[in-house]
Amino acid sequence: QFRNKEELFVAVGRMKLQSVVDQSEKIISSEKGFIVKLIDYLEMMHENVRHMSIKVLSDVFNDNGMLSSIIEDHINNAVFDRFSVLLKQGYAEKMIDDRVDNIFLVYSTFRILRC
């Protein structure tokens, strides 16, 4: 039972975010190489946002409400953590130059995804 539209929107948002976490875990824990995982990960992220309208995304990221803070927390924790694990594999497989900062790669990639 939801008291208002925002509670419903937050519940749906949480379910979608959990789905992204589950999909991320599946990709990260697979036995595939770094490049294949990276492509799978970026395609998964793209697929999860491509069906959302620009207006909805803009409203969520420009709103200071509960869903906006939940999404920001999710991106800053769950998504970055999983992507960092993927980047560590890239370093280990010598697919990423170890002089490139991990934080820079994570930030740059997610800034691109947000555009």
C-alpha cells in the first residue's frame, strides 16, 4: 500500500536498482575476460536507461527527493564498487595501463553514461 506517488516511484526505483545490482553481479562473477565483461556491463547499463525518457531521468537527477538520493547512493556505492572490481580485472589482464587512475576511469565512464 503506497500513500502517494512518490512512495510508489521510490519502490519501483528500488526494484530497478536491485535488478541492476543483480545483473552487475552476474557479469562480474562470470568467467569471461575483461573486454567481454566490460562490453556486457556497458550494454547492460545502457539497456537499463535507454527505455527511460529524458524527462524522467532529468526529473530524477534534478530533484532533491528521496529517489534522487537513493539513486545517487546506489551509483556511488553499488555500481562503482562493481565497476571497480571489473577494472581490477582489466589491470590484472594488462588491458588497462596501470598508470591510469582507477577513480578517473570509473568517474569518466559513468559521466559518459549519464550524458
